[in-house]
Amino acid sequence: MRYLLHLAYNGANYCGWQTQPNLPTVQQTLEQALSTLMRTPIAIVGCGRTDTGVHASDFYAHFDSPVEPEPNLVFKLNSFLPPDIVIFDLRRVADNFHARFSATSRTYQYHVSTCRLPFAQGLYNRIYFTPDIDAMNAAACVLMEYDDFTSFAKLHTDNKTNICHLTEARWDRVGDTRFGGGEELVFTITSNRFLRNMVRSVTGTLLDVGRGKLDIEGLRAIIEKKNRCAAGVSMPAQGLFLTHVGYPELGNGD
């Protein structure tokens, strides 16, 4: 029988989602907890592979089990797991459901602030200039015209294609300006799939537009070069969140 976990985690203490030898990862931590509580080896498959330090407020993982989980397994898991991982729900799904391949959309958000946020340490990236959000939103619209994002992909990966179909890309002002008179900005981007480091490099490139280092035509040139070296810097992991994974079968698809 196949089961689906809905969870969230703060990635600060983990070397990403995927299990790695001798390194702490979310997948390994969760598998150990499940195997202990269910008294049988459990292997889980996640909806994606977040990098070291990246967070997820909406994450799914499936596993197969020869025995039916106890009704209070979610409660037991939350008692057993470290406090930076939380399980929201456990449900039975069809045997052909796949946490990764059944997903039709994914949404990421990147948080930046022009001032220090003492109550959000490790959850945003501070920038030391006031960006032009209108210019960045105009540039974000340009992204929607393309589907080949080779210029924003990490080099030397095993991607079979660098094609991604974006359905959303925008900047918003959020929060308030109590701390130092600055502002908090969030970049939201949705696609059917993402390349490794894509969101962080897109964010860095759009911030170059926001500080006047790059214009719209320059952004087009970067995209059309299909060369990672042409794009902006990859932003630090701490500001990045996976915030939504869409599944038509679960009624939360796009």
C-alpha cells in the first residue's frame, strides 16, 4: 500500500532533502523515524530535492508499506522528529501515485530584506540597496516569454532537458518597515519543474535589474545565450522556500 506524507521543514540544519553518506538530510531523518515507529524498513520518495539550507513549507513524500500505519502515526512522528520538521498529514493514495512525477506544478519563494530582521534570522537574505521593484517585475514578465533556462541551470548536472514552463513570476512587498525603515520583498515563481539552483540564480539576476546593473534587453541576451556564466550570482540558500506542490489527484493542482 502507498501512503503520502504532507510535511514542512526548516532546512538550516540539513544538507538538503536527499540522503547523503555521513551528512544530515531531511530524507534520512524522516526514514529513520518512520522505520523505527513502524518497526519495518521504510524508504521514502520526495516531491523534489531541495539543496542544503533550503526550506519547505509545503512538501510531500510517499512510501510503500506492507502494514497499515497506526491511526496516531502523525502524532508519534511529530513527537519523535526534531522540531525543525513537522508532519501535517498522512493519507492513503493510489499505488501509481508518485510524489515527484505526479506533481504538475511547484512554487518557490525567495525572501529578501533591505534591513535586519531579528525575528527571521536564517529565513531571508539581507540586501544592501533599495531595489526598483517595478523594474524587477517587468523583468519577471520577460522570463515568462521563454522556456529554455539553461543560463540559470547549475553546470554539469544530469538534466535531460532545461525546458521549464513558467506560469507565474512576480515580486511583492510584504511585512512592515518597523526595523530600520527598510522593506521586505518576496519573489514568487511557479513552473511545472525547476532546474537545480535555477530559482536562486534567477533571483540574483532580477536583483541586478533592480539595482540598475542590468536592463530588460540585457536579461533577454542572458537567457538567449544559454550560458550559466552570463547570468547573475546564485543567491544564498537561506532565503529560499518551496511553498506549494500541485497535484490534481489531491485537489490542489493548478
